[in-house]
Amino acid sequence: MTSGSAQGGTGSSAGRRAPGLPHPTREGAEVEFERTIPASADRLHGRSRDRIRAIDVLFEADAKQADVLDVLRERVKRTAAQTPLPVRSRELVELYAPHAVDIDEDLATHSRDWPLHRMPAVDRAILRLGSAEVLHGADEASRGAIIGEYTKIAEVLSTDDSPRFVNGLLQRLVDLRGMLS
């Protein structure tokens, strides 16, 4: 996490697309995202795939600067003709939504020199959902496993430095959990 280039802001990589990110199918206010889970995700468990689908919703909401629950409702309607959004994915987005502001504050406070706007958008989505799950949805025993899954997701969807960053920041939030409540 010492290099600014690997975790550069969203504006610095114009024209470059990270692997696994949803790509707009058209431009303008009504941007729709087309998404397939990358082939490298085949090694991930079904629950990780559900997390990836939920991350897609957070990523789309961030890109559109829209309310995450509005995007979720649109996704549920829109995916009727495609692969339906898994129930677990919807539950994860719904777990995140009421805590979104607090989660962003926690991430901004504890990400050490990486303001949210400088993080790759996919890392923001991974960290937001991971934070919701480990801080508001997981029991003590499963937090380590959940952090491990989000770390693997970062390996599949983001930059080479992202897994270490995601792992470290989620672990820091868990360690500080009592103070964040």
C-alpha cells in the first residue's frame, strides 16, 4: 500500500478497465451495467458469488451516484430476464444500506492515507459490503472467514495490491469494532 499507482483514484485510469468490473452497456443518465462473473471466480464458493453479485449492486449505485436500494430494486426487476439476483445477494445489500454513512465514515477514518474517492471503485464496493457483513451481520467466529472471502474476491476483481488492502482494512475495522459501535 505504499505505491499510489496501484490504488490510484478513479480518474487516473481513464480508458483502462480492471478485470471483472461491470461495464456500461451505453452512456448517459440511464447507464445500465452488463456483468458476468469472471472465469477466475469459478474457484470461489457459491456464497462468494452471491457476494460478488451484491458488490455489483453497490458498484453500480456508486457509479450512478444513486441510492443503493433503488439500484437493488431495479436490478431485481431487470434480472427477471437474466440470471436472477440471488436472495443472499439482496440480503447483503439490504444489510449494508442502513449503515452506509457510518461504514463510509469508518472506512475513511481507518484507511490510512486512502480517502474513499481515491480508492478504485471496485475496492470501495468490496470494502463497503465486507464492512457491513463483518460489523453488522457476522458472529464472532465467522468474521475471519468472511474477511478471507472478501480478500479472495479482491484477488479476482481488482488490482494486485487490493487483496492485502481489503484484508488489512477489514481486519482493522473488526479489531476496532467495539469503538465503532
